[in-house]
Amino acid sequence: MELKYRGVPLLSGHEAKRILSMKDGRVLASFDLSLSFQEAMLDSMGLKAGEIWIGLDELGRMAEKAEDIYVIGDRPRKLAFYAGKFYRLIQPAWGHAPTLEIDGIGMHRTAGVYPEEDARSKVWLLGNLADKKVLDICTGLGYTATEAIRRGARKVITVETDPNVLEMCSYNPWSRQIFTESVEIVLSDAKAFLEKCDEKFDAVILDPPTIRMAGELYSSEFYSLLAAIIREGGMLVHYVGEPGRVRGRRLYVGVMNRLRKAGFRPRYVAEARSISAYKL
């Protein structure tokens, strides 16, 4: 598949609702999910910005569900598709990064934190990344890879197993940094990538789906493969979330035990729902 940012105009239900709350005339509208704004004209017929035209009735329909995101073309279409699973890009809050849902399951924390803040909290645990080489496992929407570049990483290699996730990235303006020369995208099973990898990394971010969805990424075997590609003194940040918390289960305890056996010194960071592990 061709991996590049599409740069197509997008409008969220949040933005449609905000625009409809304004008086007719010149307004500022965002067609890249709140990253930038441009002048547009709103009247009783609809919204016009350059070659973009959205009828008033369509704006009204888009505003009905604020979190939905639409690709703007001849007719707005919801940014969602079925490919064995149902993929849907949504914007939980106006002014903030979208998240991805797969079969209704959100791929980012959104309760009390925005997706871009969640990524920032994980990457911060890696410490100083200036001129460092970083491996990002489970690309998702690329927010952790983007944050690593922002914090000075020289190179980021990001590994994603699902081509449909990368397809969604290609539409998402908040993901566009991963399509630059600073980031190398690898479409591969994570375990297969590590088994063939002959490079060493200063830092690794492991941001997997839940253990129920991707149990192999929480295994002793996988952690041993990680240990083999991280330099001595390097850092691993492993997002684990809080599955089973209501029932008193603490997933991170077992994960930390397996990481110790693989050659790491781990600590749990509750604020980030993640484990920070030093490679011995």
C-alpha cells in the first residue's frame, strides 16, 4: 500500500455545530480537525471556503453527532469503513486530536485526558530523546511517534500490523508527521519484526491493544525479543492500561515480573497507565 498523507479536507460534527452557531457572513472554519483555520462564508445556502462547498442541510446533519468526522468532497462522507472490522475516526472533543475506534473499542484513553496528552505522558517517560533512535511498536494513529520526533528523536521506526489503521492515518491531519522522512513506517507483525531486526534502539515505546486482543505482546517471549534490540541503559515504556481494576486485578504486576526476567528494571507510573523500564 502507498503510505502518504492525503491532505483532504475534513470537518467534524463539533466544527459543523460551532459554525452553525455563528451569524451569517465571514467565519473562521477548520478543515483539518482544529489544527488550523481559514476564512469562509456562511449564508442561508451553506458554507463556502475556496473550492469547498457544504450545503446548510448537510452541515445540520453533520452537527447531529459531534464526534463524527467527515471527508469533504462532492458529498460529505463519514470517515468510517468496514474491512473485516469496523473502523471509525472520531474527535472526542473540539480542538483536540481524534481517536480511532475498532469495532466500537477506542484505541486511546479519552476519560479525563485527550489523545495527544495521553501520547505526551508516555513519551515523556523515555526522558531526553535528543539525537536518539526510537522504536514505536503499534503505530495506531502515530501520536507517540510524532511526540518522539517533537522531543528531538533523530529517527523513529514505527511498526503497525493492521493496514486499515495506516489507511485511517493517511486521512488524519494529526497523524501527518509520521509520513515525513523522520519516521519510517513498517507494516509488519511486531514479533516478526523483532525476530528479524538487527538494529539497536535507545528507546522503545510499546503501546499495544488490550491483553485480550493482543496477548502475545505481553508475553515473556516478546519481552526477551525487546531486550535484545534495546541498548544497555536504554528505556522501554509499555502502556498496560487498567483492565480488571474494578475487580481488583492488577495486570501491571505480572507484566513487571516478566520484564524483570527479561533483563529490565521496571516501575509502574499510574498517571500514564504505563510501565517505565530501564534496560540493564
